[in-house]
Amino acid sequence: MGKRLYVGNLSFQTTDQTLQAAFAQDGRKVASVQVMMDRDTGRSRGFGFVEMETDADAQAAIKAMNGFQLDGRALRVNEAEDRKPRPGGPGGGDRRGGRG
């Protein structure tokens, strides 16, 4: 079990601070929180990640927080999956769009 959790269905008003406070309830220890922001608009993308101090805290957080109402939305919480490599990584081809 990993300690990094995916948190979906966040309200656009949810901040790192409110998310951390919610996950720290019942004495659970939170290592870090990040609400993902759209780089163009600066607005929340509606999901984020919470890293818990221990696997036990992560398990307890999933049980307590999945379906928990925060800022008017029912959270979706599960273990975060490792990021899959994207095709066309570094130096991923000609970006000019032409052939040749």
C-alpha cells in the first residue's frame, strides 16, 4: 500500500489548507497536500493528491474520506497510481508538423 492518495471530485473552492485539515482529522498525519491547478486559468482542476505519513494513516484516510462531504462535494479517495510514461517523451519528434 502506498502512502500517496488521489482525491477526486474536489470543489473548485477547496484549497490545499482545507484539504489538509480534512485529512488530518482523527489524528491522521499528513505529509503533503497538492490541489492540482490549471496553468492557464489558475483554477482548481477538481482533483489533488494527499501524501500520508504512514501506510496505516493512508488506509484510515481512504476509509474515512472516500465519500466524505467537503465544500459541498462527495470526495473520491483511493491509492494514487504511478504516472504512466507518455508517448513521444523527451525529443519526441518533429514539432513543426511537416514531413521531411
